[in-house]
Amino acid sequence: MKISQKIQQSAQDNKVWWSFEYFPPRTAQGLQNLLDRIERMRALGPEFIDITWNAGGRTSDLTSEMVKTCQGLIGIETCMHLTCTNMPKEKVDIALQDAKQNGCRNVLALRGDPPTGKDEWEAVDGGFVHGIDLVKHIRREHDDYFDIAVAGFPQHMTLPPDELANEMRWLKEKVDAGVSFIFTQMFYDVELFIDWVRAIRAAGIMIPIVPGIAPIQTWNGFQRATSLAQIKIPQSFLDVLEPVKNDDEKVRELGTKLVADMCRRILREDIGIRGLHFYTMNLEKGTKMLLEELNLVPRIETIKPLPWRQSLTPNRRQETIRPIFWANRTKSYISRTENWDEYPNGRFGDSRSPAYGELDGYGVWIKQTKENAFKLWGHPTTFADVSSLFARFCATELSALPWSDQAPAVETTVISKQLHQINELGFLTINSQPAVNGARSDDKVFGWGPSNGYVYQKAYLEFFVSPALLSLLLTHIERDTNITYYVINKRGDLRTNTHSDGPNAVTWGVFPGKEIIQPTIVEAVSFMAWKDEAFELGQQWAMLYEPNSPSQKLITELMETSSLVNVVHNDFHDPEAIFRPFLKAGAEYLASKSMKTTAVNGH
């Protein structure tokens, strides 16, 4: 989606919006850490993010890769910086084509800084000399596909009148060439910024202006950034910050209040600005503190338009339905379905391609290193050790399992007690959701989708279980006509009590002016494809341990003998109903084991 459309929609809704900027790090580990941080900061509710392009283009491939990941996996609208520095036309065209393939609709076109080691900027052979040349090229080659942004400089208000007039004229020429909106350079003098906006409007430039806001992290960082960008620092800022410059926490605390006051003034002033763009410097704390100080709370429909994370690539942007099985492994699902011709929209069976990618074509691995895995899961030697790990995960005492890279979702806490109990009974759960009967779409735990709607869920459990315990469980499940299930073993033998070949919607939402949305389903073909991955993850866990060690033997045998089961309770009015058969079967199983022990001891 174009940023100009987001800005227009926010204006119609009279809401304040915000966005974040990040830059590509220099190392592979730094990249992974940043992507994890972007994913966490997505929960802060940015409407979009932008990724910078290194001076000289040295990290251009990394910028393109980050845009691909943010659009496709993290599911957040991304703006790509693009500079003229060290960029012949051919490289520019490749970058734009990559952006287009990844669903990116927004580009910030810049001349760029001089390459590292050079004082003066110079064009490369076959490249562009000015930012306007890049703007014209993008419009000529891609017509209206991209929103094109350019940089604006409030500091220009300090220039002599003739120079200021030239800057205004050059900016107007860029806008007339096809620019959609303006990102400003960072600033701290709010009066200067407001005067600049009014001068911009007086010059006939009416496109949206996005103010660049830089949180104050430390005194040295503040001084360095303002010096490098030749930014005017108001005396009022210096009076507050200089006395505490040796106390980073105090600088951040007071700096946050100063910048927040500046933001409030911008939003309050009659200059038509309702959004803020935060230069995060790849840091989380300062931006989060500033949003909290401004009392800017993310809207549910911004961070969760659907209960699962959308992919914003062109071919998946309209996807509205996914199987529940990959709830904790989004990246794997996207990889295994990336070659589908179409993606489900409205009904799962209508447009789904016939096959999931084979595991050996995509690879299955546990995210944790061996060292981290041992810290998390230790060296289990008994089934009780394993069931304890699963129970602790459900109680949020463990941050990950082989089947889930992250801690349990917030909604899991609603049923954490019940999950802990059934795991200790021997049902090793790897996925679940509680029953929900008409929660508001802005509910902090269950909410998703547009405002003023209501969301529903059927209770769902997915787990590994031994043959003996499964036999007892099915006896009780078969007595409840509201329960449907699928059971599959490692060989692929499938049994079920459902008489329908179609999918079973387990999540749906009702919203004003829209058809009912059913974004999450349970379905047989998908479950059989997921089965291979689920058992392989268990085998990967076993392979972390020494060959023939007690831990490896235990987990391998568990994967060889257990069944993978999913259970749906179709009466979403009764949140406890799904657990009753498990508790009964578990109690019977414990009683039978106790009787056997008594019989052995008593001969």
C-alpha cells in the first residue's frame, strides 16, 4: 500500500500515526538481531517503516534483502531508500525491480552523501547527477506504481533569502516531477520547522510532509548527530540536558520529555500534520519511551489486521486464509507455499495450489543453537522430563520449544493453567487456542481486524501423544458430538471422525460493512503436510544430543511411537469443554499405571 494512501486514510479518520526508520547493520548477526527487533517493534504500531541505503551503495543488497523480509515475513509496509551515489542506471533499475517483486510500493529518492573516504560528491558513469533525475527516471520507467518521497530540510530556513528561494524552487521542481510526499531531516527547533512548513505551502507545495523525529538517547550521540547534520539546537534543550550530560539515563528521560513536547506542538499546530516518523537508530528503548510519553497507543487493526501475520508481497497481499498448524512457524509456511499460483481469499479450497513444498526443498531446523537448546531444555532422560518442559512452556517459564521459536501468544495465558495440567498428564501440546465468543475486535488479548467488529474462535489443541493414552482419549472424545479430530502417525496413517472433506473454520470475525472473514482453518491435506515438519522438528531436537545418548534415544523413540493429533471443539460458547476428555483420559491413564505398579509390587 502506498504511504500517501495511509496518510490520507489517517486524515479522514482523524488519527495520529507514526512510522520508524532503520539502517542495515554490518554483520550477519547484527542483521538477525535487527530483524528480531523490527518484529518486536511492530507491536508498537507503526504504519510503515523505511530502510536506509548506505552512502556509496555498499549495503544496497542488504537493503533489498531487508525490504523483502519486512514485506514478506514480518508483514509491514516498507519504504526503500535509493541514492544516486555509486549507482549507475542499471543498478538502480535492479533495485527498483527487486522492490516491485517484493511488494514495496514506496521509495525515498535521494542524491545521497559522498562515498566513504571522499569529501565531494560525484556522479558515476551512467548514473544520475541530482535527486530530481532519479525521481524522473522512476516515474518514466514505473509510471505511478511507486510513491516517491524526497528529503526536506527545515534547517534551510536559516539560509540567506536568495539561497532559501533556490532550495524552495528546487524542491518544487522535484514535486512537479512526480514526488508524492516529503520526509524531513531530523530537527529540534520546532519554531523553525513550523516556519518551514508554512514557507513550503506558500511556495505551492501541497503534498504531505512527514516530520523526522530523532529520540535523544545519550548526550554524546545527540551532539554527534546534530553536528553531523548541522542541526540547530534550541537553547532550551541545552539548558535542560547539559547539566546531566554525564548521566545517560537522565539525558534519555529528560530528552524524551523535550522531544515529546516538540511532537505535541507539531500535532497541535494548524499545519495539517498528523504523523511522526521516528529515526530509531536501530534502537528500541528511546522510541518506545517517546511513544509512551506521547500516550500513542497502537491500534489493533494496525498491528493485527488478521490473527496471523500477513505477507505484503504482490501475489500474497490478498491472502486471507491459512491453516492453523503453522501458527508458530510463519516463515516455514510462506517458504513451503511460495510457488502456489494463487493464495486463498474468501474460501480455502477455491484457489489453493495442489501441493506444499517438500521439506527437503526448504529445510527444517530449530532456531536455537546447540548451546542455547541445552540451556533451555537440558538433557531429558525420562518422559516426565519431557512433559515437564512442555508444561513449563505453557506456563511461560520457558521461552521456546522446538516447535515454537517464541514464547506462547498472549491469548495462551488464558488457558495456561489447563495446558499445564494436560501436558503433565502426557499430552504434549505444540499449538492451541482458547474458545472466544464475540470479543470486541479491539480487545487487547483476542482482538484483530477493523474497528467496531467482533471476533470468534473455536477451542483448538494440537499435541503428541502415546498410543495407550490416545486410545483412552478417543473413547471420551467419541462421546462428544461437538468434537472433531485428526490423528496421524509418522508413517502418515490418518484417522478422523469428521465426515466433511472441506475445511473447518476455527477463527472468524464480523465487521461493519464487510462479509464474515474466516482467516484460520483446520483441513486434512494441510495437516498431512504439516505432519512431516512436526515430526522432523522432533528429530532435529534429538540430533542435538550425542549419538546413542539417553536424551537422543528418548526423544527419537517419542517421535517414532507417538501420534500427532489435532482436536477442535465446535461449541465456542463453552471454553472448558475441550479439556474435559483430556482430564478424564489422563486420570484413567494414571490410575491404570498405578494399578499395574501395585500389582507388580504385590506379586
